[in-house]
Amino acid sequence: MKTYVAKPKEIEHKWYVIDAEDKTLGRLASEVASILRGKKKPIFTPFIDTGDYVIIVNAEKVSVTGKKRKEKIYRRHTGYPGGLREITFEKLLVRRPEEIIRHAVKGMMPNGKLGRQMYKKLKVFVGPEHNHQAQKPEVWNF
């Protein structure tokens, strides 16, 4: 038996919509990362982008467990001396809720050129509307 290796020209990328309402952040992010990588497909090949596109709607309605709503801190650096910026989950949920999901999914993607290429297939929207109806996305339930 020969091992099957997917060829980039043979891969068909589908579009999926996931509603983040009342979904736990980590469970949602791991499912999305798995779809983006293509691990749900029988043709999965680790060194080729076999994944699908994912559209996440209602990003502002994602939930977390425990005290994370008040205590989880997101850190970034401006690049200047003393430029460490911190923001809590609660404040980031008000300002830019799509960044919460993007940050969680990015942490579950592979590091390197291929991981960045796969990550670009993630589209996150605040509210129930998105602008990708032309791609005819299917609803993904888990």
C-alpha cells in the first residue's frame, strides 16, 4: 500500500459558518483550528493546506468559564520601551470581540509559514451578519 499525499491542485476548500453564541471559547477555537488545518478531512496531509474556510458570527456572545471574564488578561507590546499594554477579557469583549476568537484560534495553529497561510482563512464577525453569502457557506454544528 502506498501512502496518499494530497496535491494542492486536487484540494477543494469549502466554506463553513459557525455561530459562536453560547459556545465556550476554548472548545470553539479548537474546533475551528481543526477545520482550518483540514484535520476533519480524510485527505489530511500535515505539510499541505487541506483546510476549509471558516466564518464565525456572533463573536460578542462567546462565553468563558470560571473567573476568566474578569481575570483573563490579554497582553501586547507596542514595540517601544515600556510599551506593554494589558486589557482584560471583559474590556476587550466590549471594544473588539472578534479579536478574542482570533487570538484563541491563532494560538492553536501551527507556527510558521503554513500556519499563517491557514489562519488567513478565518473570518470573524460581530453580529449575525457576514458578507460571504456568495461562497454559499454551510452551517457547521458541533
